[in-house]
Amino acid sequence: MKRLLALPLRYTGGEAVSIFNRPRLLNLYGLICRSIGVAQPGDPASRIPPFVETLWMPAYAVRLSTQLRGKPSDDIWVSVDGCGGHVHVLEATSHFALRDIEEETFEPTIEESAACDLGRKGLLYYTLRQRRLFKPIVQAVEEVDLFWYPVWVCYRPRHFGTRVDFKVLDANTGRIGGARLRIAVINGLIAKRKRD
């Protein structure tokens, strides 16, 4: 068990399974849903596909100072994924807390200095795309914190069991992960395999 700065795990394994199996066209609106198990720590029998497991992905919270119309403005927090490098603006940092984590945690593959550069570039790109007359100017990096966020990964067999595909669910927001989150999980799994 590790005690790390992390976002809360808001969705259980059963809720993740129901989201992955929600009725849609590809499963004939729920008629051909597979039974998906939830992996239990220390139980190899529960890890036979299809199953879901929790992984904790690393990210950097970067606080950047800004200037608006020549005067200091509010600081803006951005999140830089520690394995994929994608950036998004954080709405609030009040949900971060030290939490006890039993599941698999990945180490970041991007260094802190590179995350700061990516955070500045990402915030600059975000502000330039806004339709505002006066846009904030990104200044210096004020603070950097490493944190972990939970994802549910659903492994499922494809092509008659010869290959395994997976889907990703953000376990904090409940949104199905897109290509960026899938790439971050793949990078984390590859880095873990190289370390092991």
C-alpha cells in the first residue's frame, strides 16, 4: 500500500462494468454484452479477459502565473499527463489529497522540467484559442506537484481470443477515455514492462 497525492476514485468496479456494457449499436443495444469480471488484488483467477482493473496514472499539476492587460492576474493550474504528455486546464485543486492506494501505480515517463514546458505551451495554446479581446499572458511556473489519477481499464479478447483490446474509463469523472488516455495507459504499461 502506498500513500500518494491523488484524486478520488469515484466509480466502483461494478459501475465501471455497467458503463463499459451500456447499450449501444455495437452490442446490439445490450443484447450481446459479455460478462465482465472485476480484478481482485492477489487473485490471478479474476484476471481472465474480459475483466476490469484499476490503474493509477501519474500527472503533474503545474501552477502558472499570468498577466492580463499589463497587471498580474490569477494563477492558472494545468495538468500534464506523466505518461502521455497531454495538457488540460484544471478547474480546481481542492480534490487532491493524500490517499492510500493498493492498486497498480505507474511512474511518470516525462520529467518535471519537460512537464513544465508542456504545461506552458499547452496553456498558451489554450489562451490563444479563446475568443476574448484581452487574453492572459502566460508568465512563469510557480509550483509543480506530482499526483495520480485513477482509471478503470477493461481488457477484452478480440479475434477469437488471439489478441486483447482494451477500453479506458476515467474513474474520477466517469467519462470514457479517448485516444490520448489510451496512449498514456499504453505508455505506462510499456514503461512498467521495461522496468520489470
